[in-house]
Amino acid sequence: MQKRYGALRALAGVSLEVEEGEFFGLLGPNGAGKTTLINVIAGLARADSGEARVLGADVRADYRRARRMLGVVPQELVFDPFFTVRETLRLQSGYYGLRANDAWIDEVMHHLDLTAKADANMRSLSGGMKRRVLVAQALVHKPPVIVLDEPTAGVDVELRQGLWQFVRRMNREGHSIVLTTHYLEEAETHCSRIAMLKEGRVVALDTTRNLLGSFSGLELRLHIDRAALPAGMPGRVVAADGGEFRVRLANYLELEEALAGLRQAGVAIREMEVHPPDLEEVFLRLTGRSS
Amino acid sequence: MNRFVTLCHKELLRFFKVSFQTVGAPVLTTLLYLVIFGHALEGRLEVYPGLRYSAFLVPGLVMMSVLQNAFANSSSSLIQSKITGNIVFVLLSPISYGEFFAAYITASVVRGLVVGLCVLAVGAAFVSLPLHAPLWALAFALLGAALLGSLGLVAAVVSDKIDQVAAFQNFAIVPLTFLSGVFYSIHTLPPFWQRLSHANPFFYLVDGFRYGFFGASDFPPAASLAIVFASLLAVSSATLLLLRSGYKLRY
């Protein structure tokens, strides 16, 4: 799929497939093309070339079927100030041709902790509450595919937990989930497979486990009682500031050697942390921002 | 069907919830025209023999409010949705561009007719009005409201800001309605301006609507109806094409 906005190449040939029932992560820096990709799938934007299908339904030729199978939580915090939460959800149901949908609306509101605000006007809600309504709106028609575009941006911890519990439940019940996020730990925790985008291209597409595995290694963060590490320490020093060091190690064996080296040299360790590889690391290396 | 009904219902709720502003305000404005122009020109102008000027004025004012409010409804609703971004809720759903068009036009027609009826009721309280052929009046009101509702959609689709819609309203819709013979019969105009008035589609709407009340008009009503119908067909086809293309809606 390709898409240009004037001189800007938002999607420079993206091709990928999300499996049914998957929890899929779409990661990348700002401007990588994540939202453009989602907009094309959702019909909010039209690709210059290429095609997108939702469970086999072409998003242009068979848009009715495609859109019924898709629930999108948009990134922008949008709402209609004329209506209450319940009215908003009833209208959204009607847009999908659903008439008597109150039982499901009540259930969604319950899970998203919106029941107390059901009759409050949208205008009166806090940002976090508005975000919950956006999620609820995307789910009124029980779509088999749910796309969450930065769902936890500006959302408090409590909602984040509740939201993930609910989304994971939907995933367990067979809904496919596509998530874009800036919070890499969220992708790491929830996604089974991840695509990383950069400048409108897929730079990595693999299971979360393989991605983390391909960038194996540990980071040892040390605070010691001297200004230099003893000679012959394994690993590569990536940062040093006074007695504080960050050392990249290949594996736990090197960690053991490093600690043995410190003990032999009589170095006193004031503080120590060991970080396993994380997506942040992978992300930064793949997008070329690593030190 | 259900999708159309829901979107239509939402559009109707939108203006009924603020009816003080969407119905009350235009009725008051029109009442002021009636009082001021009626007072200033009563007895000085006799457009049709034996007809008081203020009686002549009322149907024109009713039609003017029908047209302006039908335009205001679709244009303000869509531009607000575009600017605040909540148009995505409709764009994400399986609502077709045809259903979208039909819902916005229906809401515009309802708003136009509601305001028109209120203005008519207030006007009828001041002057006694004959009702020669009510179905003719209704036909012109319906077609006029649909035409302006459609123009309102076009204005809102092509605009990015509220000012641009306001410019469309202030520099096209308002002059065209004022110059359509609401306040005068075009027969009182010099020949050049008479000819120019015939190029204004709103003239046929006002003239034909007035025929429904007085049984007299500047132009044969059946011909006016045909012109209005043809204009509606042309404008709504253009609007549907615009909506189908996704221009400034689906990027």
C-alpha cells in the first residue's frame, strides 16, 4: 500500500497481514505512517495504490462489510457535545443498523466504568472519561477486529488497567486486536506480534519474542565507589558518569564474569540494576536512534 | 434504512436541543423585517391590486426563512462535525454517501419547514392571508428547503473553516434571497434588473411560493416548479458526486 500527502510519503509500500485472533502491535516514531495505515483500513483515507481487506472484505469495494467488522478507537479525543454518553452510544449503534442494543451498551459501559456517567453530557466529561467513551463507541457493534490507535495516551493508570483487562478479554473471546502505541512496555506486555514502521515502511515484522531475542543482551547499571571500571571487564560501556556506569553485556555468563571482576578488584558496589532486553532497545536500534 | 433513520434522528436532535437559537432566533429576525418593512412601506406599495403590502411580504419572508435555515442547518452541522472531528463516527460506520445525503437533507427540510411555519403563524397573527393553493406553496417550500440543504452540504464539504461557510452564506445565499423578490415584485424593477432576477433560481421559489397564497405570480407557477425541480436535480447530483468522491472528508 502506498499513500502520499503532497510531497510527504506517508506510506512508501507497506505490506502486512494480521492473523485472525491475534493481538498485533504497530509501532514506530511519530510520522512513521501508523495512523495513515489505520485510516486507510478504516476508510478515513484512501490509498494511492494497493488494497486493504478486513477479514476478506475490501475496504472500498465492499466497504459496508469491512466497516461492520472493524471497530476503531481514533487517536484524537473527539466527541459530539450535543449528546450524553448513552445517547452517543445509541446513535453509534444505529449507524451500524443496530436498534435494540441497550443490553450490550450497558455491558460495555460497565466494563469501562462509565455507568455512573451514562446520562452526563459529553462536554462535562474529563479527558480520560471521553477516551473511555471512544473505546465504547468502537465496540457497540461487537466488531471482530478492533483497532486501538494510541488508546492510553493521556489516560490515568486506573483506566489503563481496566482498559487492558477488557481488551484482553475481547481478544480471548476471539476478537483480533491491532494496537498502535508509544508505550513500548504496553506492546511488549500485550502483543504477540509486532510490526515496526519507519518513514512509511515496515522495518521489522516478527513475534514479540523473536524481536526481543534478536536483540538479546543485558544492560548492567552500576554505581561503584570509584571513577573507573577495572580493566578486563566484559561488555561494552555505553554510558559513564562519575561512579555510575551502564554496561551492555551479551548474556548472564558475562554478568557473572563482570561481578567476579569487580570483586577481585575490590570494588564496592553501591547500587546495581540488571535490565533484560526490551522493545525500547529494539525500537531505538531499528529506527536508528540508538547510541 | 435504520442507519439513515439514526443519522436523521441525530441531525434533528441537534437542532431541536438548541431550538431557542435555531428556531426562535430566525423567527424573531423575520418578525422584525415584517414589522419594520411593513410599517415603512404599508400604503406606499401595491404589488397586486387590492393586496396590502404586509400581506404581500409575509409569504416572501416565510420562504426566505425556509431557505436560509435549510442552508444553515446542513452547513453548520457538517462544518462543526468536520472541525471538531466527530464526523469520524459517521465516516467509520457503514453509512453510504447516499444515506448521508438523505439524512442531512431531510433534517434541513424539517428545520426549514419548522422555522417557516413559525414565521407564517406569527405573520398570520398580524395580517390576514388568503391560502389559494396550499399544495403549491408546500411543493415550493419542500423543493426550496431541499435545494438549500444540498447547497449547505456543498459549502460545508469544500470549506475547512467556519468563516468560509459564513462567507458562502453572507456573499451568496443572503444576497440571492434578498434579491429574489421577497420585498418587492420584480415587475417594479427596470428591465435589466428584471432579466437578471430571472437568472436567480431563488426568484422562482419565492414567486411560486407566493402563488400558493394569492393565486397570482410574476412567472407561471408550473414553469417555476419545473425550473426549481431541475435546479434541485442538478445541485443534488453534484452534491452526491462530491460526497462519493470523499473530497475533504476521506483524505
